[in-house]
Amino acid sequence: AESMGYALEYGTNVDLHRDPNLLFNYSCFVTLGHDEYWTREMRDNLDTFTGAGGNAIILGGNTCWWQVRLSSDLRTMYGYKGYALTEDPFAIDGNPANNYLVTTNWYRPPVNYPENSTTGLGWRDGGYHDYGSSFLAANGFGGYKVYRTGHWVFGGTGVSDGQMIGQAATIVGYEVDGTPLEARDGAGNLAWDANGYYPLPGALPCVVNTSTSKTPANFVVLGVAPSTRGHAVMGIFDTAGGG
């Protein structure tokens, strides 16, 4: 991006955590991939930014999968992960007021705050692609089949619905994020291929079960790839504030 004349500045997770005003110096926040561990402050600061019309681009999967905490001096990260309910002091202190900060997966009790409302997607409905699964690039996977190619995201690319993109470069790989999907044709009938990998020609993938997943109801699916927990998904949504 810099070689093409874009002016970039860089921050760490700690910067996003400690400075609620950091992102408001910019028009767009970019995270490059596998950004797995987020504090409540990091997530709140991003939500405030996009809720006020700021933009975010997330270019990798397994994003915001675990909640963590930082020490007051910002030098230690706490994450009890699968042991949170038995070992995290905030989970076992009998004080429900701090349960929202327990360092488990965001969607799990007692946090109950799926990352999908921030990012649009989550690993629990994605899983693995091109890593320890049958969906290997060597077997013809590794890219997205794209849909709704009239969307501005695809402007100038010349791609068409149902076309595979990025397969040669294996742009879909390892841990991927998704959301519950249905594929339906123009008559409203379910229209997956025989394997449930891709929509049939003329059908489109759409998000479902948004009340449970917390994927925004206006999330637009632009590309899919099969994965071990469902599908890797490429898409976009707007916040109420225009972000």
C-alpha cells in the first residue's frame, strides 16, 4: 500500500486498548490477520469509531476470538481461555459485576457478547480451510466463490457471480471466520450444491440466525469457501452511524 502512495501509520493492540481517541485521527482501521486476543477496551474503542462513521477492514480470520485483560501497567496480558470458569479471578470471586470481563470466548457465558456484532463474523462458524481439513488448495480450494458482484467492492475487477477468486494464491487458509448461512434461489428454495459447499448457479448466500450469532442483519455476503465449521465468509455491513 505504501508503494502505491497510501499514507499509513501503525499502532499496536496496546495503543488501541489505552487510547479511546486513537482511531478518530483516521478514516480507516485495518487489521491484517489472526488478531485473536482483544480486551474489552479495544473492542469498545473500535465499536465507538465505526459507530460514529469510521471504517474498518479485517483481512484475516480468528479475529477477536478470546477476550483478554491487560494489567494496569499494560505489560501483562491475562487470558485464562478454557480454564476461565475455574481459574479466572473475575469468574470465581462471586462478584457478577465483573463477569463481563472474564477471559473466555466472547460468545460464551458469562460474557455472552459474540464478536460478530463488531466484526460481522466469528470463528465458531468458520473453523479451518486449507489446514488439517479436506478443503485443501491442492484439492481445488483456497479461494472464494464470489457473489453480488455488482457491489462497489468489486468495482473494476470484471468478476461475475459464481467465479472463484484467489485460488492460485490460496487467499483463504488456516483459520477462517464465518456466520450461519443459507443459499436460496430466486423462488426462495434452498439451493446449495450436493456437498453444501457453494450456492447453485443463480442462487445467493445469505446470513441467517442473526439473533443468535449477532451477525448484523444487514451483513452482505460477497464470497464463500467451505470450511470445517461451515463456511469462510467475505462480506460487508454498515453500522447505524454509517461506518
